[in-house]
Amino acid sequence: MTPDQFQALIAKVTGEIAGRPLDGQLADFLNERFPANGPEFQAIAQACSEAVAAGWMCDREHGGIRYGRVIKPTDALHGFSVDVVEMKDLVGPQHAHPNGEIDMIMPLEGDAKFDGHGAGWFVYGPGSVHRPTVSDGRAYVLYLLPQGAIEFTKA
């Protein structure tokens, strides 16, 4: 799995959501169109595992969180950036989503949940704030951020 191949997988998703509001209806659409047990979701999850093993994804670590921006905002992904984190039973740093955030939750161990949600998609709307939390196991979480916008809360 190369970064270009990974971007092509993600482009299939962003091509179908470009221009849609980031809200609960978008989460419902993603969970119907790209279900956690479906081939596209599984291909992205497998690609994440391969990329982490290859060392170009989640290549940084802080506070028990492995993370990294995999793709900067680009027209090829309709203005979205892609970040991937690996977390196990912990709470991450508080941050805001000026333009919203789309989360793809990929449990790896146990019954892992991200902010209370299991395998699948969850959407935070523009202006939302949270402390990302993985409970009940280990998971990859892929974040699609419009224009790459994220604002971490200063301690």
C-alpha cells in the first residue's frame, strides 16, 4: 500500500460526500453507503494496517497516541485532509472542529469504541469540540477534516 493508492481509496469516499453538510444525515449516509462490513470500508481498514506496518502512517507518538497527517487538504480529496490515529483505552487532547470532522472508526482489539461509537462512521458538525476517547479496546480512527482545520485547546 502506497500513499497514492491510499489516497485513491479515500477519494472514492470524498467524491460521494463533497459539498454535503457535516451532520447526522451525513453519518447515516456514510454508514449506509460504506458500511463497516462492506468492501470499501474493509479495504481502507486493511490499507491503514498495511501503512502502519510499513511505517508511513501513525509514525508519531505522544501520550500513548500514535498519529499522523497522512494527506494534506487537496483538491483530489475535495478539500479534505486525512489524519489517522491509533488509540487504546485513553482520552486524547481536547480540540475543536471549525468546519466539522468525519470519523471512520476501525476497532482492532476488544469492543473498541470511539466517543461511544463502534465500527463505522460518526460526524461532528462545524464548531464542535471534544476530547477524543477510545474505550473498551484499541482502534484506528481516520479523520476527514474539511480544509484540514483543527484547533487544539491550549492547556
